[in-house]
Amino acid sequence: MDVSIFGDLHEGTLADRMGIQFLEVTAERVVGRMPVEGNTQPYGLLHGGASAVLAETLGSVGAAVHAGPERIAVGIELNATHHRSATSGYVTGVATRLHGGRTLATYDIEITDEQGRRVCTSRLTCMLRDR
């Protein structure tokens, strides 16, 4: 799928303000990255909330693609475990579909630093609704 459309759709949103870039988008897998700079807490570490935003964004995009153009995906549960900090560069998230049904879609999201070390593990469940 042409990922450039997702940059246009997210213009002016939280994902845009946080610098999230989409690298791969399908219903089964969404890959994106986000800069650490500008998304830190006062100690210079990647903010845990920023990791949660990246995870929910990637999983929601996958769920929206799964749902199709006549439906919307709305996050109803997100959990995140923070394993280590990141202080510079980019973090990359990979959202992999665990379940894709008619009313719910669930994604496992792994966020890693530029050295491939796991920063955060998340799971997102979205409710799929008619527009």
C-alpha cells in the first residue's frame, strides 16, 4: 500500500506533531518510526506516553485498513510495558495483527531503538464501527 497517503491523512494530528513516519502499511503489519528528540521527558529519555502514542497510532492504522473504507477503528484498550529508555535517534514500531474480526482487531506492537533493542512492548485492541 502507498504509505504516503497516511502522512496526508495524519496532517495536523498528534501523530504528525510527534513526527511519526509510516514505512509500511497493510492490515497485517504496520511499520513506523518516531524521533526521540522532542518526545522526551525532563531527563532526556523517551517519554513512555510517546511510546504509547506510537503504538496506538500504528495499531489503529492497521485496524482501519483491516476494517475497510466504510468503517472506522477506535482504540478501546492499550497496554504498554517499557523495557529500556532511548535518548537519541529514532524508535521504530512494528504492529502485527493478532486478531482481525468483524467488530474487533488486536495488534501486538514492538518498539525498538536504532540498535534493535526493545524499548516497549504494547498491545492494542480496536473496536470496528460503521461510519
